[in-house]
Amino acid sequence: MITGKTKLLGVIGYPIEHSLSPVMHNAAIARLGVDYVYLPFSIHPKDLKSAVNGFAAIGLQGFSITIPHKQAILPLLSEVTDVATAVGAVNTVWRTEAGWSGTNTDVEGFLAPLRELERDWSEAVAVILGNGGASRAVVAGCHQLGCAEIHVVGRDGEKLEEFLKSWMNSPLGINLKVHTWKNLPELLPNANLLVNTTPVGMAPQVERSPLSPAEVDLLSTHLIAYDLIYTPNPTLFLKQAKEKGAIALDGLEMLVQQGAAALRIWLQQDVPVDVMRRSLQEYLGLPFSLSAIG
């Protein structure tokens, strides 16, 4: 029951109708029996500053951030964690006496299913497809894993150079290499971790893959293929990788785990990750599983 004592959490974006965050967060809140509610807020980019000020005025305890506000929120925060500074984006904000503080839990969410594999990553070669905003959390995650090599592949050479320069003064000290797509065939045979951060394979492109048939043939049998897309499940990219004998990970677990990390920050207690996962699987009509590994 929502009363005048109920504490408010939320997610901001524009548009926001597609967000699955209220589904999983409110499921966890209900299981815990705490007096909170998690609401979606559609905030136009021009209204971001006034919205954040308004959140303070109404006592919002914290909020998640999705496109297009992850970078724009930075100047409005009083404190930002090193990982969020390195990634250049914030997806989780909470109240402090000094104002709003922010971090990026996408990195933790990305890492969660990989850490379940209990691999030695010290000699691993990571190849990341795409150099947009989503790839930044993946780069930071691969660095935290301790991957020996991190390669980012994109279509636009100028944007790749800008991407590379943005990491040069990173507080995380990340070392990476960038490549145009024509160099991908040289990277694939040695890749231990291949991550798709592009939207290729997502509706309405569900019959497409970021890899050509010739590139698929170059995949090694000891590969871990990871697609940040969670619907359709599995994507064509993951189907192709599994046919080559790869371990396939989809983006649902990353979504769940980044949300769980945020909820821990806000509530300062353990949260029922299994409830959050199952609520999304049920909502999306997916088969129940304990993890995204398969």
C-alpha cells in the first residue's frame, strides 16, 4: 500500500515507456516488504536540470538513468565514482547530505555472469563490437576482469580515434586498441570473449547479426559470446556462436544485475536477485533459468 510515508525511487529517460526497470524493482520491493515504490519518469532533455532539482524537493531517494541522460546528468551531481568517471556515464544516483551522488552499475551488471564462469582472464583476448555508449561499460568491465588484451571494433575510423582518446586519461588506467571492421577477421580467431554492444539483432532487425557468415566461420570453439541485447532471446548472433560451440550469454542478466546493484545502494541491504530475474522472464515470456549462462 502506498501512503504518505512511502519512499520514492525511479528511473528517468526519454522515452521511458519501454523501461523494464519498474517491473523488476517493484517485484524486489514487494518481496522485501519495504515501504518504497519505483516509478518511471519521462524527462525531456531540456528539462533535466529542473527535474533533478524537483526530485530533491519531493524527497526522491534515488533514481536510475537511461538514454539520453547518462552523460548529461554528470554536471548536476556533487560526487561521481571513479568507475562512472572512466565510463563517462552515470546510470544510478542517490541522495547524500552534499547533494546527488552517482555511479555506473552497468559495469557490475556486465561482469556478473562472466564471474560465474570462474575463468582465468589474465591471458584472455576481449573483442568488443561497437564503440557507442554501451561499449564503454564493457571496456571498463573487461579491464576489471584483467583481460590481457581489449580490442574495440567499429565502422567509423574518426569516431574510433575519439573513443580511444577518451580513455587516455582514465583513472582506471585502461589500455585498449581500436580497429575498423575490416580488421575483424584478424581478431576473431584469437578472441576468448566476443561482446556485441551494437543494436544489430534487436527489433526490428531480429534476422540480422553483427557478423557475416564468413566472420562466424572464424569463431573459435573456446569462445564466450556475449550479446547485450536481451530480446529476442537468443539473438541470431548467439545462435551462430552456440553452433560453433561457444558459451552464449544474453543481456538479461546484465540488466538484472545492474538493477540489483543499484537497489542495494538505495536500500543498503541485500536484495532478491532471483525475484528480479524471474519477474523479467515472466514479463518477457522467457523460460525461467537461474542465470543467463547457456
